Amino acid sequence: MNDGELKSKVHSAIYHQLKERGFAAPVDVLVDIGVLTKENLDNWRFGRVPYLEKVCTANLKKLSAIMHEVRSYAVKNDLKASWTYYGQWGIKNGKRPKLRFSKSGDEKNEESYATHYLRKV
């Protein structure tokens, strides 16, 4: 997928998420554009995978480009950023451990993946 196709797919995914449910999430963009399977997303959410990027079919450079396009679309369309806690599913008692998104674990990357975008009211 070249840069133009990538941009188009990312923007389309965000547009449709906003239209269908009122917010867009980078994790769901990855699923929508075919970089992450629903099965691998669920494995990550249940803590079976150490970090989300590990089960994405795109390399880190491509994932970085995807995340850049997500943020770019949000800025161009004046969307409100809302950080969202991603806790592990399947925990019966007590706290849900925070899930890790990136290989590096860099806080800026983690925050970027965990930010949902909403239309301003």
C-alpha cells in the first residue's frame, strides 16, 4: 500500500467510525484498514500479546505513518482528542492492568494509540 492509498484508507476509516458511533479510535482504524485482525486485537486485549504492534502486519515505519494520518485527520477536521484507558480484559478480581501498545513503550506513542477522537459539540 503506497502513501496515497494509506492516507485514503485511514481517512475513510475515521470518517465511517465517526458517522457510525460518534468517535474514532486508532486501534479500530488498524482493524478497518487490514493491518490488525480482530482475533489479534482480542488476543492483545486479553493480555495474550505483550504489545499491540507485535501483532500488526505493518512494520513500525508504516504504523508510524498510519498514526500520523490519524492525528492529521483529527486536526484538519477539528476533532476533540480524548485519552482512553485500555485495561486488560478477563480480569475477575480487582484492577485491570494497563495494556501496552508499542514495542518501545514510549509514553508519547502509548498516549497516541490510546487517544480517541470525537466531533466537537
